[in-house]
Amino acid sequence: MEVKKIDENSWELPKTGAMKVPAIVYASERLIEKIKEDKTLEQAKNVACLKGIQRASFVMPDAHQGYLVSDC
């Protein structure tokens, strides 16, 4: 998945497909490269598909892969 740089420590996974909102990732350049290595961005995308989500799916700097449940 491709993320767009917003500023020094913010990235956007644009709204696509069934996503109701974009995903915003807070991470340095070094951290975003590590985040891209597992399924963290896929999880952020899945969260962005959930019913009732409002502004965005937010990913904090301590993000890591957890359980994968897909609604997308």
C-alpha cells in the first residue's frame, strides 16, 4: 500500500474501495518503513471500513500488527 507524506511525521493512506475515511499514520520516515513491513497498514485500512467511523483511522507511532479482521 502506498502512503502519501503529509508533513514530517504524518502520512495518509488515501480512502479507496470500501474505506469510509482515509487512514492517518503518525510516524517518522524510519518508522513508516518498519510499519510497511507487516500488516499494520492493512489493519488501518480495515478500521477505515468500520460502520460509524468518523474522520479517519488514526495510526499511532507505536503501531504494530495485531489481529486481522477484514470488513473491506
